[in-house]
Amino acid sequence: MITVMQKRWFQTLIVLILVFLLILLMSAADFIFDPLFKYVGAVAFPFIGAGVLFYLTRPLMHLLEKLKLNRIMAILVVFIVLIFALYIVGRYIVPILENQFANLINNIPTMVSTAQDIIAYWQANQNVIPAEVNETIDRLTSNLQTYIESVMSFIFGFIGEFISLLFMLVLIPFFLFFMLKDGEKLVPFMTQFFENKKAANIRSLMSKIDDTLTSYIQGQLIVSFCIGILLYIGYLLIGLNYALTLAIFGMIICVIPFIGPYLAVTPAMVVGLFQDPLMPVWVAIVMIVAQQIEGNLVSPNVMGKALHLHPLTVITLVLAAGSIAGLLGMLFAIPIYAVIKTIISHLYETYQDAQKDENDALI
């Protein structure tokens, strides 16, 4: 007869209690773990950057291996392709971005002055809004330029820092090289210490995690790139100023699921408003068309239903992560959740299989 101590639900409860106790002890001993977390944080960013590049370049490496190139030569070709892509970006795109961004910053005082004139004219020709509200509007408009400059510097400063760290950090090429060279050896190394049945279970779990990360990283980046191209074409067609800068901003921000497109279109609509009162409408139309093309043609063929995430779950996760960890939280909330969901689903399937085997043994 199976006792309570032998039941899986009781063992699972004990494990959960021990995990919470471990977390409590770690929080109480933060003076020990703080230096360790700082060290891990210093290595985490280049590791994550190399991991993203790993999932993007691994298909090319496997393709080159099918063409009879050995692993080292295939990796060298991958690095040559990456260097060539960086050269194209630095040679032809970055100068245009610098010029457009400088012009945008220089035009901010004119845009602010225009906005203040419009608000002042509107206030002088209306008698509905109370005087207290008018005073509040005056305070806001007097500091409007400061607000805009701070927001713009934060947005573009973050993007510039993110891109420069991602592509210029010295550790990323080394991490990427060894991930491409020895990435397939990780699972055999982990499973060599377990018996055959548990080793097969771990291999299955790692394969599912790998499929989840591949689907998300490759899919989300390809989708964002396609949105960026569509936005650039649309902005050129409607004659929007700073089209390339705003399109690349949209491409980067669209990496954030669900709310990315809304954040991406906001600067374009603000810039368009000062260019032409009807321009925000055209910008909105461009974004809607780009989203429709992406949602009906690109995403179904690139990402499909691989992650099985409900839209409400995505919205909740992104907003919660954004309030806790800001923009980085929004970027990493969905892949982290997808991996955790994959692990829990696998453990549940393993538990069901074990229960079935126990029932079969009793019969």
C-alpha cells in the first residue's frame, strides 16, 4: 500500500516548500549573493546577445554543413556574413540615421514653439475651460520642450546603447563561436550522469526548450524586420520626414509583443503632426496596413502557433514585466514565460506517464 510520503503530490508539495525556503534564505543572505549576481549580470548581457545570434545563425551553419563544409569553416563563413552585414549597416544606414536624428533634434525647438502657439491661440479663443485648467496647461506647455527632449533622449539613447552593446561587446563573438561549435554537446554532457530513462527525458525537455526559443527568437526578429521594411516603404510613400529613423525605431520596438506597434507609431505620428495636420492619419494607415500584412502573411508562416500563447496572456505578461523591469522586462517576458511553460508542460506529461505506469503495474 502506498503511504502519503510516497505519493507524488506530497513529494511535489515538499519540493515547493523547500524551494520557497531556499528563496527566503537567499533573500536573507543577500550580502553573500549580491557580488555573485553582479558578476552574473555582467556576463548575462553578452551571453544573451550571443544566444540571440546563435539562434539566428545556426540555420546558416547547418546549411553550410550540408554543402560539405566542416564545422569550423561553416562558423567562419557565418562570421564573415555577420561582419559584412555590420559593414553594410555602418557604411550606408548609420550615416543616414545620424543625419536624420540630428535634424530631428535641431527641429525640436521649432516643433515646441509651434505647439505652444497653437495651444495659446486655442486658449485665447475659448471660454469653456476653467482658469485653473488653463494655468495647468500653461505650466505643461512652458516645459514641453524639456519633456520632449528627455523622452527622445531616453528612447534613442537606449536604442543606441542597446545596439552598440549588442554588436560591439568583445565577449559576444567568443560566446557565439563556442555556442555554434559546441552547442550540440551540452545535452550529452548533461545526460551522461543519468540512467537511460531519465537521460531520454532530459533530452526530450531540452529539445522542446530549444524548439520554443528557436520559434520565438527567429520568428519575432523576422517579423520585426518585415514590419520595419513595410513601415519604411509606407513612410516614403506618404512623404514623412525622418522616414528611415522612424522605421528603424519601429522595427526595434516591434520586438515587444502586442504593445510594440503602438509604441512604434507614436513618434511617427508626433513628427507627422508638425509636418502636416493630416499626416498622423496617413501614418496610422501605414501602420494598420503593415500590421495586416504581417498578421496575415508573415506571422502565420514564420511563427505559426508554435508558442500557443493566448493574446490576453501576452498582454498581461508584457504590462507586468514592463512595470517591474521596464523595457528589458517587456523584451524578455514572453520568451522566459514560454520556456517556463514548456518545462511545466513537460513535467506534467512526465507525471502523467509515471501515473499511468503505476496504474498498469497495479493491474
